[in-house]
Amino acid sequence: MALIYITAISLIVVALADWVTNDLTNTVKFSNAAQFDSALKSVTQLGIQNIRYNPQMPATQSPQFAPCWLPATNGESLQVINGYSVAVWCSTVQNLASAQTRVVTLDACASSLSQGQCTTAPALQAKVTFDDYLPGNSAYSSTTCTPPSCGSSAVMQYWSFGSISGGVPPPSSTTTLSGSTTTSTLPVSTTSTTVPPTTSSTTTSTTTTTTTTVPPTTTTTATGYKIAIIDSPTTQVMTSDAQNGTTTSGSVIFQLQTSSGVPFTPSSAVTINVATTNTSSLPITMNGGASPSTVTIPTTRSWAAVTFSVSSNNTQNTASFTVSGSASGYTTSNSLTMVVDQDATQNLTSIGSVASQTVTSGSTTANFSIPITSTSGSTRSYQVLSVGGLLANESSSSSCLTVASNTTGNMSVAVTVSTQSARFLSAISSSTLNFVIQRYTDSACTNVSSPNIYQANAILNKN
């Protein structure tokens, strides 16, 4: 009996010892995991502070990942915290024509993993939006900011622990970062954002999550916003052939913008009243009808285009008209002036039709070919004076074309569209370009005589 009792007690003691050992082991494991998470968090916050004020562009340009700060250690931005060596990698989507100037994804892992392994399944991933413009600054830059002009404000879009397949977790919360020190207590019960112009909130019994839609697909209402004409420049030249009774045509693009110039889509369709101020007797039609006219911006985009045409008369002169738009609740920021250079006779040259061209994000230059025939009995030269219908961050280039008498030459015009143009940022799929061409009496585009102005139109598409 005593032997049985001693044996039972021994088994109980062994079991208790094993249980205590397991608990001690688990405690160490939990402590290690907490320390690793803390190291991930600290290094990621350090990455946020560095990339906020030092963009590391174009090295971090999406889709590539690169160190979040320099100098890097063995090609990595890493720190050793709590005995853990952690690396963080950054990738940036940049939109210079927006208050949401840079959206940076940060992926953090043990430094023993390669960049590819880490960004495929990060142990911690964060996404932060930076505004690189000071409040009230409506003039956008064409180049990446340089310190100390970067990171005027920052908004945490999400923060997620755990190896995520593909490295793209869903948003979990949004919080505002301020000052020179970043703090984060995510997940949080209440979140806020400083990104205009609209937010939406969903509330449960325990959690409130705020999400922000970033322009140009932001949805908002009219209060405090404006209607802008985004054609560039806002004074353009057109021409018409008075002798042959032809008309000249073009288009103007209206866009809804915040007070700082960020495009947005309206929460309900906006009807714009299009008005013209005509300083000449030339008849003007808008969208195929009489002027003034209306155009509607739907809830699916931030813009709408209005086409117009100007009929000629039998007088050689220069006339002009101004186009502007207005809508209830919106301010009007600018207008477009069209100068019509009308020639009484234009029987010395003929302009052929111009094929449409298409630009893509991978091929941003469109090459137009304009057929020009000289019927003057002598060799003449031609040059493009201007291209109407271009938008900001778009340009054109061409050279002098010499055409022998009664022959046809092809004028080559290259139109380059930056990916920062509204054509890409606001998904403007198609618009009309107006090529204004001047004729010279010599072969070197030097001597001018009147009449001498012609126009060719072509469609520029964007895929």
C-alpha cells in the first residue's frame, strides 16, 4: 500500500514538473514573440520618419522596393532592437499633382530574409500617405520634393502584423501622424484623417473605422470646391478659312477640383453652364448647338469636355472669344480664350486629314503626321506654331517642313504626355488637338506673307 502511494505521488510530481517546464518554455516563446513584434514596430516607425522627410526617389518607385533610408547596411535599412535584427523596405506610388503626394508601403521582416522574401510575406506591413505641399499651396511641382520641403503631413492608412500571402493585407485602420515623432497604437477604437475632401465611417459596438478615398476618385459635395479649365495654355490660337466658308473646331475640358487643385468625382452629377464672351461677329456653336450651353459631369469621373466650332466669314481679321463655366455651389477658377486668326484666302496650301494617335503609361509620346500640299507654284515651308487642346504636363515638338510646288509633304509632330497629366490622373480617354500651322514663302521657315495660317485637327486617345 505504501509503495502504491509513493508511486502515485511520484507520478504527480513528474507531471507537475513537466507542466511547469512547458509553461516556462511557453512564457519565453511569448516573450520572444512580443519582443520581435516590438522590434518590427520600432524599425517600421523609424522607416516612416525617414521616408517622410527623405523620399528616396526614384529608388523606391513602385513596383520596386528599396531601403527606406541611406546609408544602408549591406543593402538593407536595418536596426538591431531587443536582440533582433530587423530590415524594412519601402515602395512609393507618387502623384505630384495631389495633396496625397506619396503613398508609401513599408514591409518589415527579420533581416535574414531577402528583399523578395520579405515583400512577398512581410512580418509587419504599413502604408502611409504623405502630403509634400504646405497648407494653402495650390502650385504643384513637377519634381519630387527635397528636404526640408517634404512630409508636410502624414496619414497612416493601415498597419498589420503577420506574414501575409502576397504582402498586401486589407486596410485595418487609419490614423493621423503629426510632428517629427511617429507614435502608433494600432489597432485603435477611433480613427481620424486629415486627407480632404471626404471620409466615411462605419461603427460597431466596439470599433469605429474611418477610410479615405484618395483623389482623383474622391467623392464629395460642392461646398468649398471649384470648376477649373485644365487646357494648357489658357489662351490658344485657332484659324479658319474665310474664302472657302469652312469652320474651325476645338474642345475645352472642365474639371471639378478642391480649393488646392486636387480633382474629385461628385457625389451627384454636376451640370455646368458653359458661357462664351464673343468679341467678334463669328458664329460659335457649343456641343453642336447654340451658345451658351450646358455639360454634365457624372458621378463616375471628375471632368467633362465641351466641343465648339467657329464659322468663318469673308473678312480677313483676328477675333477672339472666351469660354467659362459655372455651377451652383462651385467657384469658377479660370477661363479659356481662343484667338481665331482668320484668313480671307487660303488657296495656296491644302491640309489633309490627320490620323488619331494613342498614348499609354508605357508609351507616352504620340507621333502625328500632317499631310501638307503646296499649290502656290513655288517651294514653301511650314511649321506648327501651337497645339491647342494640350493639358498641363503635356508638350509638343516639330521642325520646319519644306514642300516643293504641287507636292505633298508630311509634317511630323510629337506630342508627349506626362503620366502626371490629367489625361492619366483623371482618366481622360480622348480629346481633340488643334495644330495651328504657319506657311512661309521661303524654304527655311523665315519669311512670312499673308494669308499664311492653317489648322489641322486630330484625336489623341489614352489607354
